[in-house]
Amino acid sequence: MNILLLNGPNLNLLGDREPDIYGATTLTDIERTLAHRAAEQGAELAAFQTNHEGEAIERIHAARGEADAIIINPAAWTHTSIALLDALKAFEGPVVEVHLSNVHQRESFRHHSYVSKRADGVIAGLGAYGYAAALDFVVQRLSGAAF
Ligand code: DQA
């Protein structure tokens, strides 16, 4: 079982960037913890972060036929990118959209998500734990567990 973890723009600065909103955990910590958690459940995690929208789209294209599920924090592209939505629509497996912060409590421009149109589920406001919850969900979904 192969799972792609895709993080969008500015998330390479996690731990340093607005820690009151996004927490103190770095992206490297999140990726490492998630890779371990995946391995414990018999899954393999590939992690990718980019600040370039085209690279994110190409990574999603490459995931077709290669990854079984995508966990994505599209960051600011959440609220702007029909191109990212369309790329995700071309991917067949489960997609979970994760936001560290509770976007619904924040500025109104963060309330709308293009990506949610394709996501099977959306997690917001649980901090770094949201990625772990997303991982556990996709592993269960892919292994056909009822709950
Ligand atoms: C974010 C929320 C987005 O609105 C913002 O642009 C981000 C991070 C989050 O994880 O809370 O960069 O996706």
C-alpha cells in the first residue's frame, strides 16, 4: 500500500512560520512520524513538498497508478486552484485534505476549498495530528475495514 503525502506552499517553513497558528512541529518531524506510522501499519509513505503549483500537479499525475491514496495539505492553493482540483480528479484513490489550522475560524477567504470538491474527507484544526488521523483513515479504507 503506497500513500503519497503532498504538502503545498510555505509548509516547508512549519515550526518557524506563524507558530501560534501552525504549531512548533517541523515538516520534517511530521514526515518522519507519518512514515513510521505508515510502516507500522504495513504501508509505505512517499512525502513531497513544493512551493510550485505545476510541480504539485505533476506529482499528482505521477501518483496515478503508483500511489493508492493521497493525503494533501494544499495550503493556500486550497482556496485558489482549480488546476489542483482537476489533477486530483484524475487520481482514482482516496484523497484526504488536511489543514493544520481550523480554516473555518479564520479569514473568510480561507472558508472555501476547491480541493474539497474531490476530497473524500477534510480534516482541519487538529494540528499535526490531522495527518496521523488522515493516514489511519486511508489505511483502513484501503484495507476494506468497516471502521
Ligand atoms: C493551511 C491553511 C491555509 O489557509 C493556509 O494558506 C496554509 C496552511 C493549514 O494547514 O492550516 O498555508 O492549509
